[in-house]
Amino acid sequence: MKRVVAGVLSAAILAFGTQTMAAEDKALPDFKWSFDGIFGQFDRPALQRGFQVYREVCSACHSLRLIAFRDLADLGYDVEQIKAFAAEATVVDGPDDEGEMFEREGRPSDRIPSPFPNAKAAAAANGGSTPPDLSLMAKARPHGPSYIRALLSDGYEDAPAGFEILEGQSYNAYFPGNRIAMAPPLGDDAVEYQDGTEASVDRMAADVAHFLMWTAEPKLEQRKQTGIKVVLFLLVLTGILYAIKRKVWADLH
Amino acid sequence: MTDTASPTHGDEGETRRDFLYLLAGGMGAVGTVAAVWPLIDSMNPAADVLALASTEVDLDPIELGQRVTVTWRGNPIFIDRRTKAVIDGARAVPLEDLPDPETDDARVQQAEWLIMIGVCTHLGCIPKGQKSGDPLGEYGGWFCPCHGSHYDTAGRIRKGPAPKNLVVPPYSFVEDTKIQIG
Amino acid sequence: MSDFQTTNPVIKWIEYRLPVFSFLDHAVGTKYPTAKNLSYWWNFGSLAGLALVIMIVTGIFLAMQYTAHVDYAFDSVERIMRDVNYGWMLRYIHMNGGSFFFIVVYIHIFRGLYYGSYKAPRELLWMIGVVILLVMMATAFMGYVLPWGQMSFWGAKVITNLFSAIPLIGEDIVIWLWGGFSVDNPTLNRFFSLHYLLPFVLVGMVVIHIWALHQFGSNNPLGIETKGPQDSIPFHPYYTVKDLFGMGVFMIAFTAVVFFMPNAMGEAINYQEADPLVTPAHIVPEWYFLPYYAILRSVTFDIWFLSAKLIGVILMFASILILLVLPWLDRSPVRSSKFRPVHKQLFWIFVADCILLGWVGANPAEPPYLYIGQAGTAYYFAHFLIILPLLSVLERPRPLPNSISEPVLKGGGTAMGATAKPMEKA
């Protein structure tokens, strides 16, 4: 009897685990990331490269509205570099004493400005599709970082025979429904990495996916490091509680 | 564990149990404090609030004799670019005439630039005097309409219920014509 | 007049004016005799209490930072995750705390089902527990809407729309629930208000639950009443220390998930802000609602004047409400499945059926899942309405031991004097 139940249970658990994957046509590659696992950390050079890819390529269409320039300190930039990043941006502020909105240089406390004033404007400029905000993309899709990397690197293929692709669309093996409004955004050497790394499509895709995992979960390192301490502490405390429980109950048996 | 000179077997057990109780109690206390701290700290200013805790102000567009108000940490900051005559007037006031004695020199970093938090030290109203046409009070500085406190051209209390001079915020000149408040 | 003994003058002073210490002593202390053979399955009541406290405490602090407005709700949660000191920790504890609350409550309920804890004289204790479950579910549902992600919004829309199945007044009720013509700002505001209120209602009901529990004390794995002092031990220190140990184990599992895989039990799409114009491909509730969701969707046919939708809604609510009458469906005089060989097997099949329904609920409502769901739903109700009443008559239970200490003695082989010893303290 118990074996039957165990069989049903494990079959059910197996089915639970796999059913979310079924949506994609091509199985996602199982990329390894430095932030995986309980000791996982971000790779600072990869984050900075990924930010560069975002700034020089993605930011033309995609916003990153939850990130402020000051947050970039996490990537290993110093105050002056962050001020310089902010100063490149133009921010709308106001109203001033005359009641007019005005433009000014960005400050570290500002959020990264979006390329379009609102979603409608973004859709109008992009053939009807709104380029989604990328701040949380790595958490808003199952297996987010691997999905982003795969989609950007080897997801773009020729559509299979008979698969209709409309004007302004591309075929992408990993995109749900396979019809993606974003043309392949990366080509070899689309950016010139400041650290001299060769900018292959796969490298850039991996770096920007890494960067987007940081934008989605900036407290990841703090979380895991705290977690190790908390769990170790609880293991010891629970061990002591177990010893006390044994002692207290010993005189019953 | 405690195979030292315990007289009886029972006592040995008691000692060990007491030690475990102390250990568990101690760890429980430490754990509770560690768990409560995030709750308390979550009520402290968050990172986005702290990022606005200091403001840079460009003084360049302010003309001689002009008063400008900026916002810092939710309060108005009065910036007054004072003329030579005003500075001389403020410095001529004898200290014994002041309810809260303070020299003009002690209230400014550069005599031309008087920078103060624009909150009346009585009950927190915003004194008048920043806009042209505002009442300036009897001493040509600022006048608080709530309970009639008069401040002079150095922002010092001269008459009325306010106990202290207008507060000078922490600030520094990052450039000749740029200050950072906070 | 108090039977509480102490030498501490401060405690004495307070006790004389407010007998809180003797009250606690009777509630969870040395004056509360408890069956001596409770297994670790009896830990889950105190764990549910711990979960409730964790949820209320983190929730109060999260509410200080949250903004209940459709334009700001999503961003205010992300501000908590990014800018508020330890905000990410509080949010992940609260988010996963909901799941863990349901895990321990479900185990608590299934323990009651297995050991017949719902039987006389504990029917009312059980029924209060069922109401607690219902309030918990309402609280969880409304809490899930607050972050205003895609699944928050569409979950709210689908579930509130269920009430439109009510004949004649359904549409009006839905508009009343929404405070408008769609799930919108008024809906979010009232959900926040109720999500904050209901946990305190839960606290009150838990107090009544425990009050009822103290009338006859806990059931036990043998399902026979304590027959004398040799069958019971004082709650303190035996079960206080056992509960504390259980809480330690619970916290290890809980914190491991919170810190190492906080999003494993959530839907990724809820990290995308609610968009009333774009429905996600699959709308699925949180895992703890999946079995009910499967029952809801399993009805695809009208019966007479009842629409399929209405029957689905009725069945979904009935799947929980049926627990209220369980004490009168299962008439077997024997409580514990230890002595009910057939019930024991059927219990595990019922557990498997609930898991199966959960799996169906996570999948689209189309063949073959639909048929599996229909079979699972049929079996779910058959278990209560047909199998248990029949079993009460047909099953021949094994003989019950005379007392709790009898099998304990048989197993341990200790003398009578040893088992009586702790009672000297009580």
C-alpha cells in the first residue's frame, strides 16, 4: 500500500516539476550561473559588461525603471562613475516656480530614465508592441536568466516551413508562441567591452542576462549570506532543543 | 560529559540539563533579538530616502540681493545672497540685543551666502520673507505669521515667541558656486 | 483562590491581582494533563500558531511600507524588496510564510482525519478548525492580490467572478465585491483592509479552538481517552519542549526556503505588473488552492436548471464545508486508523486523490486533465458521502487497548512504577 502511495506521490511531483517547461518549443539549455546555489555570488565584471550591453543596445527600446543610478554602486562603480552615468541622462523635473516642467542632468538618486514617456508611446514607436520593462524580467519568466540568454543568443532561427511570420516579426525558438516583435538585437561586436572581453553574441547575451538577474534580485548575495548564518544558527539551536527534549523525556521511559 | 567529581549519577544529569537550558535560553534570546532587529530597522529611512538626504544646489543663477527657496529633506531651505549693506547691518548688531546671541559670522561660511532651514523655531511654521512683497518683519529679515516672530537679516530671532535663531543646516561648498546640503 | 505555587514575590504580587500565571499553568503548563503518547504529528497545531504569529508580525511591518493603490502597489512592493532595510527579508518571509502556514495546517488537518480527532466529543473543536481554514483561505487569497502582479490581478478577477454564478443576484454581488465594474482600485483597497483585519479574527478563533481543545484535551494516536493519571503527563515540560524542538525543525525548513529558494513556490509571471488588458497564458492559483481549483473546473455540464459554473462553485465550497459534517458521516466508534485497517488504506488513497487534484489544478482544463479531475472530484466526494458512512457499518475494527499506558508498557517493558513517576510532579 505504502509503495503505491509513494509511487503516486512521486509521479505527481514529477509532473508538477515538468509541466511549466512544456510551454516552450525548444528545451532551455541548462546554463550554469555564478549566482546559483546557496553560496552563489554575482560576477562583478560580468555585471558591468551586462550593464554596458543594456546601455548601448537594450536601452534604446527597453526601460529599466526600478533601477536608480545609485544602485549601480553594487556593480562595483565608485561615486564619480555613478555621477557620470547619471549626468549622461536627461531627467524631467518640476514644476518650477513658473509651473513649467524642465529638463535637467540626472543625479545618482534618479531612476534610470525610460526611452519612451509611456507604454502607448513605446508601442507606437515599435510597430504596436510595447518593449517590456526589463527590471524584473529575470524573475518574471521561468528560469529567467537562462531564458534571456538563450532567447538572445541562439533563439533566433529561420521559421519552420509553413510557420507564418508577419511583417516586423521574427521567429524565436524560446519565445512563447515563437513570434517575437524584437528583431535580433545582438550581432558580434555590437559593443566594444571596456574590459577587452571579446563581444561575441553569446558572451553579450550571457552578460546581459547576468546583469538582469541583478536588476531583478539585487539583494541576492545579502540574502544567501544571511541565510547561511540563519540556518546554521537554527541547526545548533534545534540540536540543543532536541537534547533537552531527550533529557526531559528520558525519565518517562 | 561531566565525568569530573560529581557525587551521584543524578546530579550529573541535573547539571548537564541546567547547562542545556542556559544554552538554549541564551541562544533563544540572541535569536529573538536578531530576528527583531530587521523589523525595527525596516522603519529606519530606506535607501531611496537616504539618497535624497543630501541635495546639491547650484548658486550661479542667484543674483545679488535675491532670496531663493529649495527643498531639502522635506523642509524649505532659505538661500539669501546678501548685499554688502545687509551684511554690514547684520554684523553691526550688538550681541546683547539678541535673545539667542550668535554672531553673523558664525552663521555663514561665506558672508554673501546665508543658508538656513526655513522653519520657525517656535512651532514649525514657515516664516515669510522669501518672495518679493512678503512682510520682512521689523528687522528686515523674516517674519513668521503664525505667532509673530521677527528674524533679522542673519536669521536671528529678535522679537516674538520663537526661542532660537533659524537653524543653519550642515552644508559645504563643493565648488565656488555650488553647495551640498546634508 | 489560586492553586499556583511560587516563591517569587513579583509573580506572587501579579498573580494575586491577575491570576495570569495559574491561567497559563492550566493552559499550557503543569496543570494541563495531556495524553502521554502524542506523536510528532501533534506538533503541527503549535506550528500553525507559530506561522500565524510570523505572518502577523511581518505583515504589520510590511503594511508600513505598502501602498494600496493600483498605480503604486507593485512599485511599493519592489521598493520594499530593494530600498527598505531588510525589506526583502520581511517580504520573502511573509510570501513563503503563507505557503508554510498552509503546509502545517494541511498536515494538522490530515492528522485529524487519520486519527479520527473530529469524533465525539471533539466535533465542535473540529468545526471551529474548519472555519479557521476558510478564513485563512480568504486571507491568503486577498493577500495574494496586494502585490498587484499579473497573477494577483487575474486570480482576483477569476475568483471574484465565481460569485456571478449565483442565480439572479450574482452579477450584482460581483459588482458589489469589486466596488466598480472590474477589479480595480476600490477592490485593491478593500482587500488590503480585510487582509489586515482577518488575521486578528483568526487569532480570536484560534483562542476558541484551543478553549474547545482544553475541554477534553488532545486526541492521541490510539484514539482512546485517558483513563487516569497513569495515561497522561503534564503539558509542561514534556510537550512545551517537544513543541519547541518541532518549531526549530520548522524554522530550519522555512528559513532554508526563504533564503535559498524564495520564489520556488510562486508564479514567475507575478513579477510582471498587473495589466487588465492582457491575460496570462495560464491562470493558476497558489499551490494550496490547486485542488479546489481542479474541483471548480471539473464541472463542464449543466444539470437541469443549474449551470456548470454554478455547480463548480458549489462543489468547490462544498469540498471544504463537507468537513463540517464529517463527524456525522463517519459513524465508526473507533477513532484511530491504527485500529481501522480499511480506513487506513482509504485514508492514503484520499491523500493521493487530493494531491492528484492539485496536479490537475496546475494543468490546463482540457483532456486528459479534465477527465482525471472529474474522476478525482467524484472520488473526493464519494470518500465522504459514500465510503465513510458505509465503512462505519462494514468495517470490523481491531480490538482497542484498554488504556494508553497498556501498549506503552508492552513496548517499553518498564515497570508500573516508572511510568507513574512523572505524575508526582503534576
